[in-house]
Amino acid sequence: MKGFFLAVVSALVGAVYSLPTERATEPFLTQIDEDTWLIGNDLWNMTQQRTFGVKLMYKGKDCVGEAVGHYVSYSMNKPFPKKQGD
């Protein structure tokens, strides 16, 4: 799980630094409580709970809003679950 978490952090930090925009301050990782972390910099940040990121902000604006659901798995040998009636 830590490997997946670090991979996500690395990808997000790399994506932000590759954008042709203003430079951000140094990245940070702050533990809020036993199950919650805040990662990012002054341009973006994400609240990460034990399993999933729960809020993604960019320049102070929520990037997700009311959107719901995305299936993520590190076990590629299992198919996506099907909805009833499919």
C-alpha cells in the first residue's frame, strides 16, 4: 500500500512540476491523524485517507466537486465488477 501511495504522490508531483506555469513551493506531506494525510504544495493538494484520496484541490479550487466513483485495483488479474443487469 505504501508503494502505491508513493507512486501516486510521485506522479502528481511530477505532473505539477512539468506544467508550464508558475513554480510551486517545496512539496509537503502532513499527517492529520492516524488515517489521514495531506500531500501537495502551494498549487495543489490532496487529502488521502487510509485507502483513497478524498479531496483534490488546485489553486484553492476543488477539482472533483460532486463526481463519484472510480474503481482502482493493484490486482490486475481480477475483472471490473459488473452492474446488475449487464
